[in-house]
Amino acid sequence: MRMSFRESAAVLGISIIILLSVIFGAKAEPHLAILSSLIFVVAYAAVRGFRYEQLEQHMINGIREAIKPILIMLLVGMTIAVWMMSGAVPTLLHYGLETLSATWFAPSALIITMIVSTFTGSSFTTIGTVGVALMGIAVALGVNPALAAGAIISGACFGDKMSPLSDTTNFAPGIINVSVFDHIRFMMGTTIPAITITFILFFIFGRGDGSIDSQTIGSTQQELTRLFNLSPWTLLSPLLVMILALRKTPVVPTLIVGVLSGLLLTGLTQGNWNIGQWMSVIQNGLKIETANDTVASIVSKGGLQSMMWSVSLVMLALAFGGVLRGIGVIDVIIENTVSKLKRDGSIISSAALASIGVNFMAGEQYLSILLPGQAFKQIFKDRSIDPRFLSRALEDGGTLVNPLIPWGVSGAFFASTLGVPVTAYVPFAFFLLLSPFFTFVFAFTRPTKQAAKDLAA
């Protein structure tokens, strides 16, 4: 029942055509595009002899991979809503409007999120906390939302790639049996040029014209002051979450603490002990009546329901990826590709391409690291290629590409949290685009043994 390479490639090719046709031709939501491709693959597999019960189990297995990310998404939505209600995010907005400017917003946001993500090791935590506040500041300053999101996401993903506290930074070398610190040091080969160019691009092209009306800023701050009791005490809940993240506390209990501490501060700092209202905000987000459109667009965010668009997309994408993996399409294509590789550069670049391909089809960054890692591990050993080239390729093609895919777990989460579609921020996510680019460039321009010696020196 195992499919041939040609058959697997045909199934994958038709799936991609259906996917792109629905998104760009019919201009439908990515949910329907993924669902259409899923229906095609399930129907073909059934005709091919697979029992529906098997296919259904493959879908369930795929969705099972997303249980933890889905829990995190829901908790982040709840946390954002509570921090809006408690005054934490409005306080950050008020202070941020006094210190940041439209002229230097993009490079400043990049540096801030780089620092936070490096210390927390989580792009999700960074985006859900300071990322939301920075997007609010960007709206108030009149900065292009797509540009702002690109800077915020680039900085957040820097730490997700380079921090020893990051799960993917430990996951990739763990599969290849490489020390995490050797892995991080080796990744500097692509990370340093990528982040340097990213900063230069934001410095040159990401600067606003600085023409924002100071009166608009003033009225925004006044309205925030009228609606909330702003004080440093409201920041205790975000600070607690940061401390727990630094102590490597699991993310789910960390976010639960963020919600509970935010509710306590809502009562203590805002004088709001209405539990019924708390539950409504946690479910649907904060809804405040204000004549200031800027403030309304900033604070009316969060809530469990705000994440359901992303959750449903992720579930469909992983069900689709689960079926492709279950019937062997992904494995056959990767195995066939690996068997034909000759040059070291081709092997390294193919590992990165495999990560990107799995990301595109399954929408899950852990699978995009796991499957190519397992497939390429032995060939790297047989060819005496330093395994750090493989772990680096998996990070650049897996961790950093997932936010560039609308139906990817990270892409869907970032888009929902920041309120900017993936297709809008992709051109400005310079770091995410440049890191894989340098992986491909260095694979062919720098001999692997010499590059390994240079980085070890």
C-alpha cells in the first residue's frame, strides 16, 4: 500500500495547487483552503485502499501534536484580556508613548523584543506581552502595522532561535545529539549576519517620518488615564510572568499565574471586583466605550474567543499534515530526496528545504524539525558532515519559517495576537527571511569542514 515517489509527489503537488487556488483564486480564508486539500487527500487515500478509520486516526494524531500550542493560545488570549482590564497594558502604552517615537519605533521594537525573548526563550510569551503593548504604541504613533509586526516578530523569534531557554533551541540539537550550547554557537554563523542586516534595514527603511501629531498622543494618554488607574503596580503581573519564564517554569502554569494575578490586580488597582465582568472579559475580551478610536482599537483585544480563528486553523492544518504523514507522502518524498544527494551543500540545503516543506504542509514547527532531522541524521553521519550543520538548518527552516505561513501554528497565533495578517507582515519579517537565506548561501559557498573549524576557533 506504500506509495511510490511519483505518486506521493503528485498527491502533494495537487494538494498545493488546491491550496493556492482556494486562497488566491477564490480569495477564501486559509481554513477552507486547508479543508479542501484535506478532503482531496482523504478521498484519494480511500480510493487507494486506506480505511477511513485509519485516516481518521491519522487526523487525530496530527491534531494531538497541537494540544499544547492550542492551550497556550487560549491562555494567551485570556491573559491579554485580563492585563487590559487590570491596567497593565494601558500602563505600558502610556509610558511607551512618552519614550518611543515613530522615527525610531522599528529598531527600538526589534531590540526590546530581542532582549525579552532571549531571557524568556519564548516568542509566544514575548508576542503576548510586550508585543501587544508595542503594537498598541505603533497604532497610536501612526506606524505601519505590518512594519511594526515585522519588527516585533523578528525580535521575538531571535530569542526563540538563540536562547538556551527556548524549547525548539533544545529540541533541534536533541534530535541530532548535539550539545545545545554548541548548537547555539554554530547558529551564530547565520544569525549574526541575518540580525545585523535586519537591524540596518529597520534603521534605514523602518523609520517613520516623525510627523505624528503630538496632540493625538496627548489625547490618547489622557483617555487612557481616564479609563484606567495607571501605576507601576499594574505591571506586577507581567513581571511575575517574566520571572517564572526565566526560572523555566512550564508555560501553561506560568500563563495561568498571569491570569490569576491579573485578576487580583484588577480588584486592587482598578477597584473592580465584579466577578461576572471578569468572566465576560476572559471569554470575549475587554469592551470599553470611548470616543477615542485609537484607544478603542488598542484596548479592545484579547479573550478566549479571540483565539478561536487561530485554533480552528491550526487544527485543520495539523489534521491535514497528519494524513499526509500517515499515508507516507511526506516520508517517501524526504527519503527519495535524501537518497539522491551527492554534494555536502546539496545535503545541507535539502535538509533546510525539507523543514520548510514540512512546515508548509503540516503547519507545525516541531514536526518540521523532527521529520527532516530523523531522515537526514544518518546521511550526515555517513558523509562525515558536522551534525551542527543539520541542527542549524532545522532551526532556520523550521523555527523561523513557521511564522511566515498563514496556517502555521506560530503564524496563526502571531496574526491573531497582533491583529496583522501573516501575508501583510511577511515582507517586513526580515530576520525570518534572511536566516534561511544564509543557510542556503553558506551551504554552497563555505566548505563544511572549514566552516566548522572557523566556528570552533
